[in-house]
Amino acid sequence: MADDRLIVALDVPNVVQGLALAERLGDAVSFYKIGLGMLTGGGLALANELKQDHGKRIFLDMKLFDISATVEAAVRGLAQFNLDFLTVHGDPHVVRAAKEGAAGSDTKILAVTILTSLDRSDLDDCLIRDGAIPDLVVERAARALEAGADGVISSPQEAAMIRALPQAEGRLIVTPGVRPTGAASGDQKRIATPRQAITDGADHIVVGRPIWQHQDPRAAAQMVLSELP
């Protein structure tokens, strides 16, 4: 069985390409992330096919945010598919509603703290209060975990600080913004290598473009896995 600490982001346009990539990766990868970008391209159908027919674990990255009743209803609908992880924004009212919606399922609710593509100037543009990003991420993570989140999404650079929180005991930390040694950073601004992310406390790392854009995705995935401690 493949090391499920690696989650490969299927950031391709549609089901056909997603299935083709999963077939190329084969038994090298056991955990996939499907996000909003593929929702209109049959993302939910792909999630179910990979889960039910191929035995893969699935991280549905929807980053839900709305009023409590709507979040609860949306999560209840998604939880019927019994996928492994589902993301919501880390605001406490959103997390509490998502946990209500996921009740009775095995779907774990992961809270988004601050997107790994954002830096302080981006937060200023969004009127987010002053403070260093790592401090804000840790505070948001603590509040989300207190509200019942099963884990958090954070950049690798904040993983160690979140892991040190008393609220993080027994909870998951999943880190996008991971780039293998020598890979381009792309639009991610707060990045680390796979080894560093796991060493700093992440349970799972999410890697997309360095794998699916590679001419040999399976070899690229195996290279990432070889970097894990």
C-alpha cells in the first residue's frame, strides 16, 4: 500500500484527465485531493469512482463558507459519500456547522486557516487585522480546533507551531504549499520541502503541479515519497 502521507492534488480540468492521471500513478499513490477547479468537470463523480472502485482515499477541498444552516446542509449532502477529508473555512461558526453536517459519517472536517498563496500585503487588501501571518494562522487554528475541527490546513511553515498547540493533540495537520527539492514554487508563497513539512508536524502533504505536470508523474510521486522521513 502506498504511503498515504502524500496526497496528490488532481488539479486537472475533468474526470477523464483525472482518471488518466490516477491510472498513470497506479499503486504509487493512495490519496487524492479534488478541489473546486474540477467541480464542474465531474469532480464528485471522480471522487466517488476513485473511492468506491479503486480503493483510494479522497480529500474534497471545497473550502466551504456560508451561514451556518447552509454549511450544515452542504456538508450533510457531501458526507453521504463518506469521503475522507472535507475543507471548510476556519471560522468557528462554519466549523461547528460543518461538524453537525458530518455527524454520523467518517468524513473529517479540516479547517482552512490562511491560504498558502497569501502574504501580508494580500491580507491588508482583504482588511484582515494587523499581525504576522504565522501568529494569525496559529490563532485561527486554535479557534477552529476548539470549535471541533478534526484538523487544520496550514502552510508547512506554521505546522510546528500548530502542532505545539494543546488543542492540536490528536488532530490532523495537512500542508499544501509543499514543493520537492528543486521544484518551482509557482503561486505558493509559504512553502517547504516534503521532509521539512513532515518533520515539523504535518500528517499529510499535498503536492499537485510538481507531480501532474511532470512528464513521468509516477516517478515524480515516488521522488516526493523518497524525501519523506
